[in-house]
Amino acid sequence: MANAARQAERWKFWTELIARQKQSGKTVEAFCQENGVGGPSFYAWRKRLTEKDQPIGFALVETSAVRQQRGFGQFQNALI
């Protein structure tokens, strides 16, 4: 449980820090230097938090049976 609490604290800290940097209008380098945070850590957390909010993408996959139903069966070997 302590691990989960510690992780939640880190997520909160970095979320707030990244928001403050964005609102400050300062460069990441200047902001990190003023706040005693490493630039690589800032970029890594910003990427992690940004990716967390991104929707998961899906791709349509058609089987050969579906292609044949749509009339593409005769081209099956040409696509491979």
C-alpha cells in the first residue's frame, strides 16, 4: 500500500509541476533549473503523463472470408 501511495504522490507532483511550467511561459530548461528538477526527468514524466491521456487506437482487420464476401477473393494472392 505504501508503494501505491508513493506512486500517487509522484504522479500528483509531476502533474502539478508540468502544469506550472506550462503556465509560467518559461522554457523547460529555465523552469527545471529554478525548481531543482532535472530536464530529462521532466521530459520523461511529461511524456508519460501525456501518453496516459491518449486514447487507444484500433485498426480494422478483415479476414479472407470477409474479403471474399465483399468480392475481393480473386485478389487475395496479389495482396500477400
